[in-house]
Amino acid sequence: MIRLACPEIDEADLAAMVEVLKSGQLVQGTHVREFEGRVAELCGSTRAVAVSSGTAALHLALGALDVGAGDAVAVTTYSWPATANVIALCNATPVFVEIDPRSYNMDPEALAATLRRARSVKAVIPVHAFGGMANMAEIAPLAERHGVPVVEDAACALGALLKGRPAGSWGTMGCFSFHPRKAVTTGEGGVIVTDRDDTLVKLRALRNHGQDPGAPGPDFILPGYNYRLTDFQGALGVTQLRKLPSVLARRKGIAAAYDQMLRGLPLLAPTALEPASHTFQSYVVQLSPDLATARDRILELLRRADVEANIGTHHLPLTTYWRKALGCRPGDYPATDQVAAGALALPIHSRMTDEDVSMVARALERAIESVTESANPPA
Ligand SMILES: *Cc1c(COP(=O)(O)O)cnc(C)c1O
């Protein structure tokens, strides 16, 4: 089976973790601090706060902005559920913002309309879908004009650059995930980057039971969580980050090979604003509308050809929770309806060989032929 994703763990990673485990100092310590320093440096930010997951990063980012009951948060429609769940976990309400169907990312014009219309928008969460950066050059100044802070869900976009500026550094805060589905991993893990000292203090307190990070002895200034990262995961993060450039280069190469091989098929390849602005955490094509109805069958045919593929990500307003909570229905976000129906994620990871890439492309071509023939049987 050619897997959709596969973490890249080697002997150096294992050795770094074993050393920390043997030391007996297991919770957040010097290795977490080193990991934070490396991520901050990579993002051109002054500060980074490591936490237990990408979801914890998003949750703390909203907490640091005092998002709470009665607040609205503008958020993209097409993402992993965590992006909107954290809004509800803060007792606030999402205002979903339509995507651009070509980039799968928040449409700046739709955001402009939302900010003009909606009241009490306390934050904006754009997502860099599948590692491809949203149009931050438009979204960041637009939010600023309305006085609304931006929290980037950059879970999949570590190492991406737009106009030379790193993903995660455009907003007030940028949130990353180190889940094994991402380019580099700490098992579970997340990081928030920021340049603001006041935000930093709140993030650190919220991460650690509300403990005042600046006090000489234990004192507690707010009700916080325990969202700390372990120190052996911090050590793993440091060795993993060394691999980031080579892992991203390989992903880019695979994406370019797919672009070539899939040319001529009835689908749209993924796009990027600039060559450097996509990390290809996932390679997601868009089947033509007539093929979209056969997507489940295509996924099944790929599975039988030993290729693991999936639907990309989720149409959040149409998940059961948000349908019920907000009364969302098909037709409310037509671009998202279209994308969510026709999206198909193909395997992409640094352990794939060139042969694997060709095999996936051939399997997809055959699967499309097969569903097209059964729809139009030869006379
Ligand atoms: C992976 C991911 C998350 C959640 O990260 P975890 O580390 O799994 O909690 C949030 N948003 C997006 C867009 C993601 O891809």
C-alpha cells in the first residue's frame, strides 16, 4: 500500500529522545525551550510557545485574545474541525467565510463582506489549506483596518513563505501542528509564534495551570490548562526541524511530478500564490464536477490498486454539529460545496520513490477511465 502520509523518523531522532528519557527530566524544560527557539527563528518571530497539539495552540491563541461568550470569530469554511471547534470551546460563535475554489483558502472578498456585516468579530482565523498559504497580503491589512487580530491556522504550513514572509508571522499569532500527518512531527505537538510580549505572558500562563511565568515563586494569575509539551518531544522537535528543508524539497518535487503526470485528466491540480508559498502537506486535486459524483468509487478503485487516498478535508458548516448549532445548509457556501464534493488527496511524503509517484498517477488515470466507461458504456 502506498500510504497517504508517513513520518520521517530516523536514528538521530530516536537517540535524542532516549537521552532525555534516561535523564528523568521529562516535562517541559531545556529541550522544549530549544525547540521553541528554532521554530521562532524559522518563522522570523521573536517568541514561540510549544504546546501539546495544534488544537491546543489554536485554543490558547483565542484564549490570549480573551475570546469568550458573545464574541464572533470569522473562520474559513474548509478545514480540519479543530479550526472551528476551538471557537466553540471558548463559548464564542464562528462566522464562516467562503473559500476561493481554486486555492481552497479563505476568499478575501468574502472576509471583507463579513467584516462589514458581522458585529463583535473578535478575531479572524484563516487556514493555509494543505500547506498552501492563504492570501495574507490581502487578509492581514483588511483585518487590521477593522481592528481585528488574525490568528493564522498554519498547522500544515511550517516553512512556507509569501512575499518572503513566513507563514505564521503575518497574524498576531501563528499556530503550527507537529502531528504525524504534517511534514515534521513530535507525535502530538503544537507551537504558537508571536512578536507580542503581552500575548506571550498570557500564552505561557494559559499553557501551565495559569501560573505567572514571570513570578519568582509559584503564583497563579488565571485559570489555565495543562497544555505543556514533554521534553523528549521537544528534543524530537529539534532533530525533526533539521530535516524540514529536505522533506519540503522532496514534497515539492513530488507535487511537480504529479502536475506533469496528471495533465490531460479531467481534474484541476492544486495551485499556489507563489512557488515558495506551498509546503504540500497534502496534494489535493479537484475532480471535474461530472466526476465528483463518482469520487467514492474512485477512492475504492485506488484502494484496490494499493493506493491510499482520501477526501482532503471537511466542509465545516455541513458537519452535523454546525448544521444543528447554526442551521447551515448546502447552498450557503457554494464554492465550498463544490470543492468538498470533488476534492481528492493523493499520497505525498518523503519516503515515496519516483516509481511510487508514477504508480499513483497511473492508478488514478485507470480509476477515472473505469468510472467514465461505466457511465458511458460502449455501444
Ligand atoms: C492538523 C491540523 C490541526 C490540528 O492539529 P493537531 O496537532 O492535530 O491538534 C488544525 N488545523 C489544521 C488545518 C490542521 O491541518
